[in-house]
Amino acid sequence: MSPTLMSEEPAQTGTQEFKVDQLPVRLYPDRPSLARGAALEAHGHLTAVLERQATAAVILATGNSQIQFLDELIRLGGIDWSAITLFHMDEYLGLSGNHTASFRRYMRERVESRVRPRAFHYLEGDCPEPIKECERYSALLAAQPIDLCCMGVGENGHIAFNDPPVADLNDPLKVKIVQLDHACRMQQVNEGHFPGLEAVPQYALTLTITALCAAQKIICICPETRKAQAVKAMLEGPISAACPASALRSQPQATLFLDTDSAALLS
């Protein structure tokens, strides 16, 4: 089924907006303007949430694509982080929280130490009983509505660690253990997180697509040329597990943020 594209007025100079099925898409001229646009969107939403309720809950993503966005969001100021409970999306199975590639370490250094949230709930990838850890984290997610989910898209089209072979667009679980596919593991090597493929864990704990899409608002940040093929599959291919990020096309509460590099292959 072909996506429906609808042109809209740009939100700001240099920005183009359109819609694919139910998914609004914003196209920015470069990566810095994308990061700032996404940060302003997240900031506005969190500010509005905290004006009408005492606390908020947010899921954050790791990865190189999120660094500028997180820096911009924190730099904007004006958010009462002491009222916000934070979660993250995934963690390698068996990896220490102090490993340089650990997502817990990423979040501690880039977020928690800088904003001092109400709480930051971490997926313990090196726990002794991974199934029980999935159940524990699922219960934490179920304890309150998620007000905002900020995510990226992998080179293979994954969101969190829902790679094509294991993705389920209607997953009954909130958190599960998955085997990482070759493309996903190679991305971690190419981004400099591991010295070689043999060093990348083969399994991880991940929030499911169902858990991610349960958020009241979703901001998906996807810059860079290396994501262009995934973006094309996401927006112009079928909505299916073959490109897990395509699930966002049925989520009107989501917004996809692209730059000219990641949008380069769109027709």
C-alpha cells in the first residue's frame, strides 16, 4: 500500500512538513536544526504536561543520533526534572553498567548526572535472572502512563532493539529478551562502541514496539546519510516488521524528525 503524502506549511524557516499515513514528518536542512527542533518540541510537551499534573514519565533512547538532541533539551532549561521519572529503551544482556558501551552508563553520564530526575529506572542487563528483570521493568512501565517517548531509528529500521527478525508490531509483552541481528551489531561497531563484531553481545533486553507506542507523545529523531535507506523503507515501504520503524505510520501522536541527509532517498 502506498503512503499518503500531504504537504503542509512549514513550522519555521527552512523546515518542510508532510504526513505519511498518520505520521507527521518534519524535514530540517541540517542536523543541528533538527536537534533543536526536536528539543523544542519535547520541551514544549513536557512543560505543558507538568502544568496540568504533578509528575511526568519519559522514555529516552541512547545512540549517537540522540546526543545533540539531549544536549539541546537540557540546555533549554525551564523543566522541573525533579518531577520527571525516566526510563530507557534497551540494554545489552550480560554487559556491565560501567562498560563504555552500556546504555546505563550513557544515560548516567549524559542525562541523570546533569538533570537529577525524580527517578531513573535502569534495565539491568547484567542481572542474574533476565526474565525476572523483564517482568520487573514491565511492572515499572505499567505503574504510570508514559507522557513522552524519544527514540531513534537503526540502520536496519529497528526502534529500540526490535530488529526485523524479532519485531512484533502487536507484541503482547512490554519488555523482552531478543537476539540482535548482524546489521544491528555491525552498526554498534561502526559507531565506535565496540572494537569488533565479536565483542558485541548477541542478546539484549528491549522495550517492545507496543510499549514504545503506548506513550502519549513520540518524538523520533533520525539524522544522517547512513539512515537514509531505513527512512525510505519506513515511509515508502509497507507497514510491517521488515522495517519495524514503519509502525510509527499508524501512530498520530508521533512526529518524525529528519534532515536532508536522512531524507535523501525519499521519492
